[in-house]
Amino acid sequence: MQPLFEHRLELAGFETRALELEGQGPPLILLHGFSDSADTWRLTLDRLGRRDRRAVALDMPGFGTADALRPGPVLPQLDEFVLAALAQFASDGEAIVAGNSLGGCVAMRAAERAEMAGIVPVAPAGLDMARWFVLIERDPLIRALLASPVPLPGPLVRAVVGEAYRRFAFRDARGVERLVTKTFAGHFRDRATVRRIHSTAQRLLPELKDPFRLERIRCPVLLVWGRHDLLVFQTGAERVLDAAPAARLEVIEDCGHCPQVERPERFCELLLDFPGSLRQAA
């Protein structure tokens, strides 16, 4: 069993936090989704640690405990961050980058720009319309939180954010540990944080309309989707399957937008089998 180390480092000029396992095999670099953090990978990291697998989960700029994003387009900043992570943790091109939602988008863009062993985009943003933003922005609890004319106590803000997370991210939140929701909401200290995240979403949305040059991806690609994802349309997977020469789709039953949380055992199996499973299927 590999112990999990939490530490801070600087990548592409952004100070950030890493959750790292010192195991064997090509390093797995794990990227979270929009408004999430490296903590979303804790259940997966626990299982990878039991299998002695090397892995690192990172807070991306603008989220979790990482430095704020700079002015200007968002995706190029995240590109620089991930390329710096590849140089830090896998300079030989042997890394596998897995990312959920926005992290999946960034993983795919990294594969257009750098050599790596493979990518595992999990319900990646940018392939189809950004349904996640529409649903969350229209949620009555979130709208009331943003529109409140008076300051709201931190515990109430986190309760609202946690409830929205439970309703949108999972097929059945009753099977998800309460600590997962508490940890996610814990990064929303107050209403100002919610407004900042909301502003970042509005800033990012136009960039997600056509963020890829899929023909440039040459490494193996394993797309993963939860069958009951409410936030990102699975139909976008066809674009990747048509464009990438070594790609396949794995759909996890009875699962929503975050398989790494809702079905960590199955998701971990997929990570450990990849990219060997693609070679066997060829």
C-alpha cells in the first residue's frame, strides 16, 4: 500500500497542491472538473495505492487551493499548466493523463501538443454543448445564492453548493460518501467564491465551443462516460472515435458525471488496464 503525500509545488508559474502516490508504472496525472479539486480523485488514489501504482492529482489554476487564473483566455493557461506537469512528473513521454469534464478537455488538448502514453477523458467538456453550465446556472438554489442582497454565512453557502453537487454529479447520491460532498463544498468559502467560479464559467464557455484539433491526437484514447450523465452529452464521443486512430468508449452503467467518485472500483480497473486493453481489442 503506497502512502498518499499531499504537498505544494509550482507549475507554469501557478502555485498548486498535489496528492501524490510514489508507485510503479507510467505516471497517472489526474485532472479534476470545473469547480472541483484534486480531492475528487481520493477514492481512485486509494485504490491505485493498493495496487502500487504511481499517480498524482493536481488542483488546476483557479480551483481548489491553486493560484487564481490570470486575465485572458482560460484554456491556454490550463494547457501551459498541464504541459509543465508532464515535464515535472514524466519527461520521457510515458505519462497517462486522465481528466474529468473540464479536466478531460484539458487532457485531450495536451495530447494534441505533447507526447504521452495515452489519455483517459472522462465525460470531457468541449465535445458537445456545455450542458453543465446551463443546468447549474438555472438551478433555483444557485440562482438564489447568487442573487441574495445580503451576505450569507459560509456554512449556508457550502450547504447549497453541496446539495447542487449531489443532485447534478451523480446517478444516485445516496451511495456517495458524505465526506465527498463536504470536501467538494469546502472549497467554497463564501458567496464571493461562488460568484468568482460563476464568472470563470461565463468566461470559459465561448472557449469550449470548438477547443480541439482531434486529428493531432496520436496516442491511445480511452473515453469514459457514466450512462446517466446529466452534465455532458455522450454523443460527443463519436467525434473522437472518428478522428483518433486508437480510441474506444467505455460506458459505466448506473453512474453519473463522476465515475471516479461514484464507481471508483470500475474506474480504477479501466485505468490499470489502459492502454493494454486497446492493444488487445485491435
